[in-house]
Amino acid sequence: MVLAAGLGTRLRPLTYAISKPMVPVLDRPVMAHILDLLQAHGIDEVIANLHYFPEPIRACFGERIAYSEEPELLGTAGGVRAARDFFAEEPFLVISGDALTDIDLSALIASHRAHGGVATLAVKRVTDTREYGVVLHDQDGRITGFEEKPDPERARSDLGNCGIYVFEPEIFDYFPESAFADFAHDVFPALLAADAPFFIHEIGEYWNDIGSLAELRRGTFDALCGALRLRCDAREIAPGVRVGERCVLPESVQIEPPALIGAGASLGEGVRLSGPVVVGAGAEVGAWSALRETILMPGVHLPEQAILIGAIAADAPTLARPLDVRPIRP
């Protein structure tokens, strides 16, 4: 299950126009990258919960996945419970719709099976615990407690909860009776109180929850530089410079890598790109403009002689339109 119902408040103003899972990274919505990852690990039965801007998600992914509508937000756990019939009586994986990651899901699932617990949580070491809920555990990897965004000097763990879980069907025995339920505040404390076995699986792969505009920039540039392995259909025309189909690139354009120019984008005469830079699909950059460490979302139109440094630029109506996210072919 992909958790895709949230409001994405920390990514405003982008999320005034689009839901967080649909925010583009390398010209594909974050959620498209998640579905690519699931497919790569043989997971082809997927459901997503919907609440905030649901129609662009449906338009983008169509019948490729199933959907669970939430007229009122049910919380991370409540949303999963509402989709319980989809899982039947099988173990299932839950992943946040804002997870920018290339985690080895097969290794996570194998770890869950080896431990034989009710739940397994993917965790990763973080440098600033103030941004994350961290997980405490014993020497066998069994979870003993949690701390919510502790000060680094007082934190008893630096293992951040990635919001990626594998559950056995009996996880629902630990849910509260209320319709709204949260994993961190309701379900996981109930597991601890019942002394139920659940475990960590520490990952070394890339993970970023794009929890802020700064993290969105960092995650995008990490993918651009190859620190994060994400699908990108553009071809490389020079070291570190990738260009999509039908782009307009005059000979006077100067590009310092790393850079991605999306399909159908147009650069005017004398444009200078100082990487890392992403020019989204269909974007137009006016003549003699200069961009440095900047992300232009799809469809943005910049006037001539514009200068952007460390920016994220978007056009709300264009951003709200679904991108072409054809699935990976076997």
C-alpha cells in the first residue's frame, strides 16, 4: 500500500496545487518512482489511499493500481485498515507516498520473514534526530521504544523511522477502535504494551522523505548526481547532461553539469545552466537567462534575462496536470 492521502503541508506552496506524492522529481512524480521500485521487486498488487487532490493520481496511474477513497483523513494506520480487504490474509508492505528511495525491498521482506515478528520497520541512521522519529531496539533488533524528534545530544538512538513497513495480518489486532489511527501514536505503542515481537531492518540505501522544500531540492539533486538511483528516460548528450525528446537547445546555450532538460523543454539563445539544474518537461527558458542550483517544474515559462539561484519555480495549472509515467517494460 502506498500512503498517498496526506496534505503535504511542509511542501507548500507546491502542495497548494498538487498532492505530495505527485510532486515531480526528475520529471516523474515521486509516486511513480515508488511504483517503479515496487515493480522492480516483484510487487505488482498495489493500492493507494486518496484524499487530497485525488483525481490527478487516478488520471496518472489509471488501472495500474487500486484505490481507497478517504472522504475524511483516517491517519496512517486508519487508512491502511480501510483497505484491509485488499490484503486478504497475506503479509503486506506499506510505504509512504513521499518516500524518495532506492531501498532493497526484497531484503526488507526477507528480514521480516527471518525474524518471524508481527511487523518490521525500515530504519536508517540520520544526522539530525530533530527531524525524525527514532527507534530504540535490543541487540537482536527487537524494537523496545521510540523517541519523537529528540535533541541530538539527548537522543538514545539515531535510527530514523523511514515509514516503510512489512506487516503480518494480525497487525490489525493492535489497532484502536476509533476510525482515525496512527502507527506512531496508536499501533506501535500497542505492540510495545502487549510485548508483541516487532523488529527493525536497517538500510544503507538512499532514503529521503522530501519533508520540506530543502529536502526536495536535495533529493532531486542527489538523483541527478547518481547518489539516488531513479529512472530517467532522458539521453545523455555529454557527461552529466541529460536531455529528453523534442528539446530545443541552441548552440549558444552553455550547460555546466549535472543537468537534466526534460522532454519538450526549450532554452533560448545564450541561456546558461550551472548545475545542478533541472528544467522540467515543456518548460521554456527565455533568452540570456541564467539558472544555478535550480529546479524548474514542468511547464514553467521564464522571461528573457531571468536569473534564478537556488530556486524552485512552478506554474500551478501546469503542475496540476499529470505527467506521462508509463510503467517500466519487462
